[in-house]
Amino acid sequence: MPLQRYDTSPVPRPSGLVPPVADLTGVTELRLHGVGGTTPENLLSDAAPQHVSGDRIAGFYRTADVRGRHVEAYSWGGLTSRSGARVLWLLLFPFALANVAGWMCSPRTHDSPALFRLHRAAMRWAALGLTLNLLLVVAITGMELLGYQCGGQPRCADDGWPVRLLHDPLLAGHPGRRLLAGTLAPLAVVILLAILSLRSIHRYEATRPRPPGAGAAADPARRSGSAARSGVGLADPTFWDGQRSALDLGHLHIAAGLAFVALVLTHTTGTAGRAAGAPIGAAALGRATLGLGILVLLAALVAVAAPHRPAAVPPVLLGLGGAAVCCAGWYAAVQPAYAQPFGYLPGMRTVASLTLGGVFLTLLLVLAAAVPGGWQRGTFVVFGPFVALALSVFGLNAVLLSMMTRVAAVTAEVSTRAHLPAGPTGRIELYVHPIIGKLVHYLTLLPLALILLFVGYELFHYWRAGTNRAEQARIRAWYREHVPRPDAEPHWQRSTLADERIERQRLAWLWLTMRGEGWEARIARARRLARVPRDLDKLLTAMAVIGTILLAVIGVRYWVFDKLPWGTQWTLTLGSYLAAGIPVVIILVLRKGWRDLHSRRRIGVLWDVLTFWPRAYHPLAPPSYAERAVPELQQRLWRVHDSGGRVVLAAHSQGTVLAAAALLQAENRPDDDVVALVTFGSPLTTLYGWAFPAYFGERVLRRLTTGDDGAGLLGWRNFHYRTDYIGGQVFPAGDPSGVDEELPDPVTNWYIHGQPAPAAARHSGYWIDPSVWRAVDEFATAVAGAQSIPRQGQGRPALREDA
């Protein structure tokens, strides 16, 4: 039962442990938290809130009424945090980044059917290439380094299980069988991805965006296409209905992965046997397997790019991919025993060149598809889809290649020499292709250098902000003009503002100014610190552009002129340890702090942005929590309306994005509902409008104020601080709608003598800011007296499946 923290008055309740019925009439204040998985207890200031709907993962909770209105909270943090196991989703960070890249197209690309088809095809091909890139590196590790090279040296990893099983008489003299054993690693990755994808799709995407009470007859069939369609945005009533599309794309990725493993096994087995001069067994089976694998890959490339595909295509291709793996396994198992040649696995270099070359070409294709869409102010310095995809490719290969090197180093000494000896040297060595060893340097140390340069740049500007006399004078003047001395305890109030005339008389004034000391300097630096996330696009763009140019130059020098890039053994060791250790360190740190709200808020911003979008481009990315959260929020609003109630939504941070996504879908709202919205710390424009202009641009958000498409609200107020590093204003300065209002942070410069001076609250201070909750009170009064009038624009034509 409700036990409020700041009110001990008794609450009416039934006898025993029977929970009271939640009254939905009148006005309901519904609070939405942001990142960090804020608990219902903290969100409602209630030690024991009543659970009225949903489940423990995402549900609605209620506390005692306040000022004649009900107070509820939607706690959706269980979808992204509170469970330490969810931190393992970070291993799929490159896939999440690739999926988000698809949603970063420009408005011009989104509105043009031809440009959007090119963008969607390029992004989905690049996403499929990323999946094959993962399997390639795992295959090199399992098949070449362990199965072929280590298994071919009797003393390699004799004390290491299960690698020593490769020296069993059944496998030792049969390179083909050892390659088959090495395919267990990429096949295990494929199976793991399939399990994760299937479980998460049924858990997250299964929630339907439809009104409560709609029967089966009113339940339309699920769309085979996804929300990634030209001209279709957040207002589409089926935008969050992605289960069918995610399943189909998932089947296609798994089918392509199986076919790829079959091709690698068949090609390397046959090439290695021919290089050794051994007779090739079941040659016809090998040729058939190669043809089947190529057919499945080509069909998957066509199917993932198509907006719609027959329902039977994905499962058929999945079955054919499994058949190709079985045929490749049989082909490798029947190869006779022979003495394998010394050195690299024959044929693997060709596979790696074609795969990585294809990934690089899709990266350039994404850039080519983004260029016609143009660039607009307020977005990425360079085209967002290209930057995000490039970072996903570089990050995936940096970590995987480094981990491959470290895994090989566990079993034997790793060498990246360009010229191998004529034969065995008596030392146990595993040979990594020189180009791979050299790439590790550039994929790890170069980004590290750019990050350190960016940190130095920001630290310099942070120091300068504290010594900027003009900015401190503006802060001092504003507080003196707008914040009078409080009336309470007049003898004990002190101001933080320094008297400039007295300060000028101090001999140490210049020194203090240079050091940036004083209350005004701290506030100026807090404002400058809030701008750091806005500068990140420069760092990300530099990484993407410089990395792409370097890889292009390295590729031309290596494949055309046969010249390796610079690199030494110690830089390889340093880079590989650094990149291979980053995922382990991150998982350990996050696993420890995932349940701590303060740690979760600091690390959850990027993660909640990446997992907001449906899996319409990379189906093996972490699941989208909005696929469940947005429909559940809409259903709650509908229930309140059907009970004769009205709603005031008070949303913070990421909660403002969920609120906007739910309210923009006019067809999933009653045609005469009365809803007011108060947002604070909102990233709608500062983050989402910057990265996803086609879906969160000014034109889209304007619908909530003008009533276009029937999505208008009774009122909307957005509060923001200049010290907020996430939130900001929604519309440009001077907008006549009056939605945005900047609040001072700190609220006052006065404090009790002996108490700490007021500090900047930054992103979390809105919950205790009186101005925010005065607006909530005003809207609650307004919606209570408002007349329900059907909104305009309800008779809209059906949206296109694809354009």
C-alpha cells in the first residue's frame, strides 16, 4: 500500500491484503523516468507504491493522490537494466550501431522512394556483411590457427583442452577433419546468435500496438515489411510492430551465416588437399556444396534488400543453409589423410580478401547512398549513416582480430612475419597473416590517439570556461537581476556572487581569475561541460573518415604494390591486449554497477539510444525496448480515457522520447482524448533530432503542437538547463509556440550560512525544481476543465506499405 515519504496521512484501503481498485476517473499524472532504470519507489517518493498494471519488468505503479489527482509512474527500466545478465548484450554493440545507422538517414532520403530504397539496400547489405565479418574472424581462429596450424604441430597445446583433442589419431593425420572440428567455433556463434535473436523477438516485439479490448477479429495480420519504409515515420500506427520483419531478417542472416561457413569449409578443404597433392574425395559433392552455398548467399542478399518477400523464402533459405553445412561437413570428413603443407591454410586468404573487401565496398556504398540525401545544419558533421557504420566495422574488427591474436597466443607463439621459413623450425609457432597483424595497430592505437587528443581539447576549453571573465560577469548580472534575496531567515542568508569591486581590490584577484575559482567559474564550467556531448560528433567523424582513408590506402598498397603498412611486434602486442581487454573490462565494470542507479545513469545514455529503434536493419542487434514500452504506454492512456479520465504526462530524459513516440501515433489514441505534456531534460532535439532528423525533426515534433494528423495536445511545456549535458530545447530560439522554457541552474545563488553553496543540478535537478511542478499543477487544472473535442485529421488515407 502507498506509504509516501513526505506524507503520513492514512490512505483508504480494503480489509486484509486485497489491493485497492485503481480509480482511473478524473486527472492522472503519469510520470516517465529516463535512463538508469529509476525504481518506482524513487520515481513516486513512495516506500511501497501499488502495482496497478504490467509486470515487474515494465509496469505502472501508483501512490496516494496529490492535489486532487492520481499519481502514477511507468517504470520501464527493467527492459534495459536491473538485470546483470543484460550487460552481455554489449557484446553485440557493433550490430546495434549498424542497426541504428539505418535510422540516421536525412529527411530528403526518407521522403524520396528511390533514394530510400538505395539507402535501405546498402544498409542491410552492410549489416549482413558485418555478420559475415564476425564469422570470418571466428573461422580463421578456429579453422586455420587452431584446427589447421596448431592441430598440425604435435607439441602445440598438448596441455590445453580441448585443443589437444586435435592430436587424437582420428584427427591428427586428417587436415580435412581438423578443419571440420574448427568449424564448431563459427557454428557455435551462429547458434548463439539464433537463440538470442529468437528469444528476444518473442519477448520484446510480440507486444501489439493496438487499443485495449480489440478482439481477434479487429487484430490485423502482422506486416511482412518493417518500419523502414519511405515516407513512413513515428506516426505510422504499425511502426512498433516489427516481429514478423525481425524474424524474417533473422532467418536470412542465420541462413547466410550457415552458407558462409559451408563455403569456407568446402573451399579451404579442397584447396588444402590440392596444395598437398592429395587425392580429393567426393569432388562432385564439393562442387555441389559450393554452388548451393553461393546460391543461398546471393538469395539472402536479394531478400534482405527487398521491402517484402514471400513468407516461405526465409525458412527455405534457412533450411538450404543448414543443408549446405551438412554437405560441407560430409565433404571434409571423407577426405583422405595426407601430410599438410607448412604455413598458412591454403584458400583462407582468398576468403578473407573477398569478405573484407565486400564489407569495405558496402561501407562505400552506404556513403554513396547518403550523399544524394544532402546535409543539413544541426546533424552530423559528415553523413551519420556512414559514420555509425564505419565505427561498427572498425570496432568489430579491432576487438575480434585482437582477441584472435590473444587466443592463438595461449596455445603457441604468434608470429606475423611476412616471409615464412622453408619448413618447420622446431619452435611452436602460429602464423597470422601479416596484413591482419598490421591492421591491429591502426584499429586500436589510432582511435586511442584521437580520443586522447579530444580529451585534451575538451580539458583546455573546460579550463578556459572557468577563466572567462565575460561569461562570469553575465552569470553574476543575471542572478542579481532575477533572483532576489529570500525572505526566510534574513540574518543567515548569503549570496554566492562575488562583489566585483571588492575582488578587484584583492592582490590575488588576477591569480584567482586565472585559476578559475569562485562560484561563477564553477557554473561557467558546468555549462561548458554540458557541451561536450555535442562535440562528440567531431571525434566520431574523425575516427570514421581517417580510418576509412587509411584502410583504403593500406589496401591499395598491399593488394596492388604488395607493400605492408608500418608496424612492429610490440605495437601489435600492445594493441591486441588493449582491444581484447576492453570488452572484458567494460563487462566487469558494468556488471558491478548495472544495479546501481547512479552508475547506470552515466553509462546508459548511449545504450538506451542504440536499443530504442526496431531491428529493421540488423536483426541480431540487441532488442528494442520501445517495441514493448510504446504500445504499453498507449494502452494505459487508452484505458484512462475509456474510464473517463484525462492525463498529464511528466516525462524526463529518455522518457520524453517514449512519450513523443506514443503521442505521435494518432491512430493509436482515442479521437477525443485530452492530454497535456511536460518534458524536462529532453534529448528530442539535442540528440534524436541531431542523429535521426528524418524521424525527430522539427517538422515531426510540430505535430504535437499544431494538431496535424490529429496528434495535437492540450498543452506542451519543455524545460531545460544550460548545464544539462543531455537535454535541451525542442524548437529553435524564438519559436512562437512557447513550448520551450529555460530554467536557471542552480535555481538560486542564495544559501544558508555554513551550508554548501548551491551546485549545478545538471540533468537530474528537474525532479526537485519548483517551476517544473508548478507547470504540472497548471496543466492538471487545465485538463480537468477542458472539453473533449474530436481532433481534426482522423480520416486519413492508409499509409503505404512501401514507396
